[in-house]
Amino acid sequence: MEKWVTRQKIYEGRIFDVQGGEAMLDDGRLVHREVVTHDGGVGVVPVLGEQVLLIRQYRIAVDEFILEIPAGRREGQEPPQRRAELELKEETGYQAAEFQLLTTYYSSAGFTNERMFIFLATGLQEGDQALEADEEIEILPIALAEIPRMLAEGEIVDAKTIIGLRELLARPDFLTGAG
């Protein structure tokens, strides 16, 4: 198991930090490591009848508009479900009667500690979006029956969204549209 020998913050940002240093391997060799530290995030798969509410927004990192589930970054040790509730309301205007954890995962454990929590939201009640000043989000209701095709044809390319939708489709009650 690797252990840090020296470690220092080499970048401090608003969303993530980067630490770098030397780690010792089991055989005593020293290797250089750089790690992105991040508070983690949440994603929400909101189901309304026989539809999933996706959002469409421009992402400058990939220079395109993409379809996503509502999501956001946790702040410190904030409970994941609380952040999921806030992000659903902020990005879609909807509130959910019930949240259920679908899965949790590390986005890329080779270089970051970012851990994602994906929730299913049901019992939705419509309200008003409360977007942040820098957000431009379009809400797109997508039929549950369309999701397998969209995934297979690569229309959905965002990892958290693919994972969340595949978790949803793995539940037999939603395969029939009875969610």
C-alpha cells in the first residue's frame, strides 16, 4: 500500500485543490503522485410518471451542450441527500417526496478522491427553478422508454448521467414504466 512521504498543496481552487508529493511503495521505491482533492458531488435521477427529467446545458470543458441529470458539488461534509434536494430544486424547480440512494462511486480513483452519490427522486412536485447566476439550464422530460436507445446510441455522454440512468433501468419496476 502506498503511503505519502511528502505532500503539499500545489494548487488551491474554488472547486478543487491539487496536492503533489512523493509516496513510498511497498518495496521502498519513491514515486511522484498528484491528487485532485474534491468535496464530492451528487446526482439526482428525477422520475415523473413515465419520464425522467434531464437537463441540457453547455459545458465549456468539452465545448458542447450535453444532457445530464441534475447534479452539484457538496460543500464540506454536507450530507449527500441534503445537497441532492437542493440541486433538484435549484436546477429543475421540482421537489421530491422521496429520495433513494441508487449508488455511490469514485469518479476516477487514479487521480481524485471525488466521490459521487446518485439518488432516485420520486413523488415530484413542480416549482420554480432557482438557478445560480452562472447557470443556463433547459429541462428536458425524456420518456423512460427512450432512455435505453439514447444510451445505446451515445446521445448521453456524461458519466454520472449514464451511471444514474443505468442504475434506474436495472430496477424492474422502472423497466415497465411503473415507477
